[in-house]
Amino acid sequence: MKRLGIILLAALLALACAVISDWRDHRRASTPSCAWSADGSQVSITGPTDRRMLDCLLQRDTAPDTLQINSLGGNVEYALSVAERLAPSAPRVIVDGNCSSSCANFILPIARHIVLRPDAIILLHGSADPALLARFKRDGSGSEAFRQVAERQARFVAAQGIAPGWLLYRTGEDGDPPWGAWVTGAPDDGGATGRFLLVGEDFMRSCLPTIPVDGFAGSIGGRVASDPALRARLARQGVMPTGSMRCIEASGP
């Protein structure tokens, strides 16, 4: 049981990211790169949310005005450090490929403006919520390390005013809705397709209502409803559109 708890915690802190195995851009999204503009106002980053991504942002004294990113997500603690670094500048975020898992959880909500390039994809699959913490406590292992991660995430969410529904927060109480206590509706197919949520425009705007979003029509989330072949392809890989899901207001997680 202890080993199980360690494995689950490692899965959260390491690459808890949604990899679409045959997606055209997943290899570039997995390959670390860092390129700053000469004046330091813009940075283009690819790769997981890890030490290398944080080091890229720390190359300059100030955070960028514009961030172009292609990332499948990754380590939660580094993702929080990256988001904390970016938050004061509230950058314009350009999703050039992927922004999934920890990238979507923490980087998109601190943007002042989000631009989705054609075929951009945003995937969610949950976060360090009280339900997962309760699971570790029941297992009797890994709870202290995870508690620290969960508390750090909760502080960041509160400080930035992030809708807990965006992080699919569950309370850990009996009768918890499967997609969290701050979400209404359900993904397409009632959640039977898989465990990764393809973010649709209505869900995104309900969760991040103050952030302008451009380019959704050409993104994967914008095209899937009218493209049965794309929808089937994603379903085979455990990806389901957010459907009627919407964030509801809450004072905090």
C-alpha cells in the first residue's frame, strides 16, 4: 500500500500529462526549447513544465509580456513556480500546439489574453484536490508530501482568483460530483469516453470569464463538434469534449 501511494504521488508530481500518442505536435511539445526575443518582451517555450521551463523564465529579470507555449504539462510544483513567475506580468499567452494538464491548470488562468493557433489543443484531467488528498490518507502513505502540494496549489488558486471548476476540484465528501463540486453539466457521452477532457469554448469562457480568448474556431476544441473523424480519433485515445460542462461561481476550493 505504501508503494502504491508513492507511485500515485510520483504520477502527480512528474508527467501527469495528457499525451495524445499520434497527435501531429506531441513530439515538439515534449522537446524542451527556450527562445527569448532580443528585447525580452516575448519568450517561446516548448516542453514539459519542469526545471528547464522555470530556468528559461529566470534568464531575464522580469517576466515576459508575451508567452508562446507548447507543452503537455508535467510536474505540478514546477508548473506552479512557472505560473508564479508569470502572474505579475499577466502575459498574453499564445498556445502554439498544446497547453494541457499542468500547463492548462495554472498558466492559462493567469493570462490577460489567450490566443489559440490553428489546431491548438487544451486538455484537463484534474488537479491536487481534496478528494485526491483524502485518497492518500486512506492509503496511509504519501499524504504529507501530497498535502504540501495541495496546500500550495490552493494558495495559488485563491491568490489568483482561479475558478476551482477549472481545476475540477472535488471536495472529498460523499456524493462528490465526478467532475468536481464547482462544475455543472457533463462531458459528451456522459464521461464514458475516457479521462481526458478536451476543453470547449463555452466551458473555457465560463471558467475564465475575464480573459479574452481568440482563435477558438480553428482549435481542436472548436472543430471537434463538426468533425466526426476527429471526434472518433480523440475518443480512441480517451479524450472527450467538455460538452455541457460549465464552471459555477465559488468563493474558493
